[in-house]
Amino acid sequence: MNSSFKTVSAVITILSFLIVVSSCKKEDILTDSSAKLDFSMDTVMFDTVFSSIGSTTKLLTIYNNNSRPVNISSARLALGSASPYRLNFDGIPGKSFSDIEIGGKDSLFMFIEVIIDPNNITTPFLVTDSIVFETNGNIQDVDLVAFGQNANFIVADTYVEGLPPYSIINCNTTWTNNLPYVIYGYAVVDSACKLTVDAGAQIYLHNNSGLWVYAGGEIDINGTKADPVEFQGTRLEPYYQDIPGQWDRIWINEGSVNNEIDYAIIRNGFIGIQAESLLDTSLQKQLTIRNTIIQNMSGFGIFSRYYNVTAKNTIVARCGFYNLAITRGGGYEFRHCTFANYWNQSQRTTPAVYLNDYGVDEFENVVNFPLYKADFFNCIIYGNNDEELEFDFEFGTSSQQLKNVLIKSSLNTSPANYVNVLKNQDPNFFDRNEDDYHINSNSPSRNAGDASLVTPDIENDLDGNPRLIDTAPDHGAYEYL
């Protein structure tokens, strides 16, 4: 090999080494005091957080829009270790961090949570702090704001195989509207005990949680138009406002003849109300529902097994399976109710309203459960399926009446037990996408009801407006004004 070639090879080797070294050389950190950070938001807001329960996690993105890296000498919570907030900075948990480098035109993620200690305040209260960033002597901060809410917590303490975790609440107790009630597991009203719920009470139920009125128990929900009793999930962020299936159900067994629900709003669970007999076949148990809205349930609005249910001035809307499922017979009456199912979360193949007169035993035998009464008066049964009303009768022991109702169905309505039935005429709800089931001026349900079917307790509609103000009442829970 000649000397010139050796020289060229040596030069190439040296140049290659210099290129590698220069390409691996770390960029100089920008130390100019004018270098600042940018943030995805200047205030991180949390919706109402129940005390002692953690919040949802919020994301803050920290940007370095400079062309060279910068070093965050300090990122800390202003209140330090006393802060109710918790940070996770680029995968590292803590309340303060130091010497964090961000490359030029790069960013880092910070995740933020808050856990609020209980106190003696009954109304929502403000909980604030800030995250302080120091970079090259520059001090910047991002505010943290949350609303705390104290609550009465009911946490399951009993575990029995085959049953959901539960806690038995005090016998003959009253839930007031001073503080919300937050339920983990099932809150159980025991036999021979009564739960009274005052107007304005707020009940929040965690995932798979519910309220169980056991055999022989009684529930009395006393909401008002101005202060309804509300049942919903524990997640209060706007994203969860219309998410179904966040909790399980209100489950009422046989017992008192005076189970009553008046002016309640029940939403975003699996089953709104399940009323069923476990052992008693006397049909003396009774549930009366008035002035109530049940909506956005992933399964059923009202699910009944051999029970005695009366519902008036009630809306059951947007359910994944059935708005109303009456099974194993019983006795039922619905006056001025709106069953509207425009479920849009998945494909729904079931009707809005379903009734049968049988059950199936453990040997797959069909067993007769007579449907003694199933009356629908001045009601609307409608939705986005072709068939929204199904009678599934095996024994011919059923007695149903439909008077002055609007239905979406292919049923034969010529028999005598169908009176003034309107079929397959769109009720023209005001805004079904926003769950507003008032009817418009051109609705076929206007003045299509029968005044003689209006009982004294529902002479006013769900809004409190008089129902008997013109020639005839309207179908459904709302009177057109």
C-alpha cells in the first residue's frame, strides 16, 4: 500500500471520528434570563371533588419553544408538602422537582391530582394552590383550582358469596339535603326498616354500587319540583355527564305497600329501578312513582318481576335495552308517562316497552305468572326502532288496556281494550337529542288525551303547569303551552 493512500485513509478516519463526536455533542443549555416556558393552560381546573376521594387526573404540558435546551431548576407546589395536590412529572411522582432539562422545541408532561381533606363545611368550597417553575431565574406559575365537597360516605363492610358487597344503614333513618351521600357497594334498607329521603338530597353511587330495599323494607323519596332527589354516578366531570352505566341500580324487594318515589331524577346507571318479589306472591307490595325522570341507563329504566307498580307524570328515556320491562306478570298502571327511547350508544334491538306473563324455572320450564293489570293511559311510547311495544304472552292470563296513547308499533289495536290509540305518528319532541321530551305545537299528542283519565294528583304536569286548561290534556308527562 503506497504512502499517499495511507495518508488519505488516515484523514478519512480522523474526519469520521470528528463527525461522530460533533454529532453526539450535547447542545449548550440556554442560560439566558429571557428564556421562559410555555404551558398548555395557565389554570388547571377540577370539577367538584368529594373530600377524601381522589379526583380525575389532569394533564399539563410544559413547552420549551426555544431552539436550545433549558433547565428547570425547580418545579414545586407552592404549598409544599401541605398541598392537597399531587404531581407526576414525566413519570416521576412527587411534590417538588429540580434540575429537569427540556430539549429545544420539546415538551414534558405533568399529571395532576387532588385529594381534599374533610371539614365541617356543608357547601362546596374552594381549594387552591399553584405550581411554581423557576428557569434561569425566571419565576412562572400555573394555578390549581378545585371545588371540594364534604359528604356522607356509605362504604360496604359485609361480603357474602353470591351477593354484592353491602352495608346495612341505620333503621328508620332519614337522608337530608345537608350533605351528599356517596355510596360504595350497596346501601341496604333492612327488613322492617324505612329510609326517608328529603327533598334536594343528592345521592352519588360508585361503579357497581346501588341502593337495596330488602324484603320487608320501605323507601320514601320526597322530592319536590324545586328540589328533586338526584341519583347519579360519583364522577362529576363534564365528560361523565351523559355516560351510562356508571353505577348499578335501585333494587326494591317485596315488603311495604307504601314504597314511594316523588320528584326524583335517576340517571347514568345500569338499571334505574328494579322492583321484584323474592318470595312473597301476594302482590300486596306496591311502588308508586310520580313526577320522576329516569334516563340514560345502559340496561333498563324500570325492570319489574311480579310486582305492583303505579307510575304517573314520569319520563323514562334513552336506555340500552328497555325503558320498561315488565316480566313475570303483576299489576301495573301508567298515566301520563313518556317512554322515549332514542338510544345512540350502540345497536338496540329491544323495544322501549316489553311485557310478559311467565317466568322460566331452573329446569327451563315456562311458569305462569299472571299479568293482572297493565294499563297505559294518556301515554307516549316511541323511539328510533321500528317496534317499540311488545306483548310476550304465553298463558293468555293478561289484562292490558291502552287508552288515548301514542305508540310506535305494528300491534293490532282494533280490540276493545285499545281506545283512541295513535300509531306510528312522530310525537315531535322538542329536542330528543338533548332529552327534552316536551312536545311541539304540531305534535299529534296535543289534546289527544282523555280528561277523565287525569287523577287529582297529576292535574299539573311534570313542570307544574295545569293539564286541564283546554279541550283535552296532551299525551305524556308534559302539557304543551
